[in-house]
Amino acid sequence: MLPDEPRPPADRTQPTGPEAGLPGCYRHPETATGISCTRCGHPICPQCMVPASVGFQCPDCVSGGHARTRQATTRFGGTPAADGALVSKVLIGINIAVFLLAAYVFTPWLAQDWSLFSAGRAIPGGPVGVADGPGQWYRLLTATFLHLQLWHIGANMLALWWTGPVLETVLGRLRFLALYLVSGLAGSAFAFLVAGDLMNSLGASGAIYGLFGATLVLQIRTRGPIGPVMALLVFNLILTFSMAGIDWRAHLGGLVVGALTATGLMFAPRERRGLVQGLTVAGAAAVIVAMVLIGMARYGA
């Protein structure tokens, strides 16, 4: 059109909405748009379009995609954490704090009140301690955090630092803590089951041996070298059965239950992992309760 030619009047009756031939936005039908969602094909207006790697997506597809995004987990189903050794550090800190309190502050009360002490009904004045009933069963746990000699806590905490962070990283914090606690409690419960007529024991060794067993299971599960772990385990078992004053019952109970618990945690099928792992920990707890009840039948009132 030449500049000096008159322009035709604008037709103000021309449709400008969806009637113009363009579809209306699926969320705002009154707004015509030529853009469609690259995933579902819904027409979307500028208000609704969300930039994607290719084209645009509608809000429903974006929110649905986020819901279907698989959450990152550790190798055996735990939640990844920035500090993969936090629980190990906390456990070491608790053990050291209890050691300082028992050895230098509340001595000898704390050691006497928190140790795994038990005297059965056959002992004059018994039953006392764990054999006395549920009111004393707290000793099964408190004894696993109690140390009186520097070499004792040093050896146990060094072993915890060697084995704990690796297991915590692959299991996640919650599963690792459950493994540690059931191993320690199993060691205490087995010691009570075998020698609850007259005993006094303390230390985290039951839990530590449970971590030894779990480390062996981890190497088998990941097809890693088992020689170093076996050497460490055999060396410690030789010390357990050859040195006086070491409660082999707590070591053995923690080792067996820890290894079995780790087997359930690490070999659980992916599609039913949560269920199998939960049943594994519950089964370990049931074994601990059973050992305590049988011990009570043998030594309690």
C-alpha cells in the first residue's frame, strides 16, 4: 500500500478470542493461544506456560513430573546426608561424656547404677539388678555406653570410628542407628541369658562387634575384599576368649544379631525394601525381648 493511499477502516467486529481460530488455554478458556504443552498437548497461555528443556509445559505436567521424580537414597534405602558420619560422631561423643561422668564425676554411683549387673534368686538377697524385673532393664542399654578404663573406651571408640562412618553412609542414619542399638542390646540380653545368676558387665563391645559383623556382610554384599575384615574379627575373637575380664557373651550376642540384622538390611529386595528392613529390625528386637524373658524365667523372682 502506498503511503498516500487512504487506509481502510479497522473492522472492530473481528473476533480476537478463541473464536478467531486459536484454542483457548485449558486453564483460562477466554485467552486464545497458539502454544501447547510439549508433554500433554494442552493449549497454554503465557500465564500458565512453564519453560522446559524443549518448549513449554503446563503446570499440571510440571507438578506431576516432580511427584514422579525418584528421591535419592543411599545404597540400601537410607536418606543421603551431607555428613555421612554424624550418628557415629554423636555416639562417640555420648560414650566419652558418660565415661568422664562415671570415671571422674559421679563415681562410683554411675558405674554401679548403669552397669549390666544381675544377681538371680539363687543368690542371697536376690534377685537384684536386671533379674529384679522391668524396673532394672534400663541397664541393658545404659551398660552399652558405660566405660571405666581409658584403654577400654579408647579401643571401642577407635573401632566405632573405623567401621561406623562407612556403614552409616551406605545404610543412612536411621538404619545405622537401629543396627548399633539392636547389636548393643542383643549383647546385653545374651549376657543376661547365659550368666544372669551373677554378673556385672559394661562397655560398648556388643554394639562394636555388631558393626564388625555388619562390615563383613557389607563386603560380601558388595563383593569387596573380606580378608581384612575377617582378620580383624578373628583377632578380636581371640582376645575375647583368651583374656580374663572380657565378657565374651556380650561380644558373641552383638556379633550374631548385628550380622543377621545387617543381612536383612542389605539384602532386602528393592521393590519391598522398606517392609523387609522394618521386619528385620522388628525381628531383632523380638529376639532381644525373648532372651530377656527367658533369662527372667531362669533368674527372676
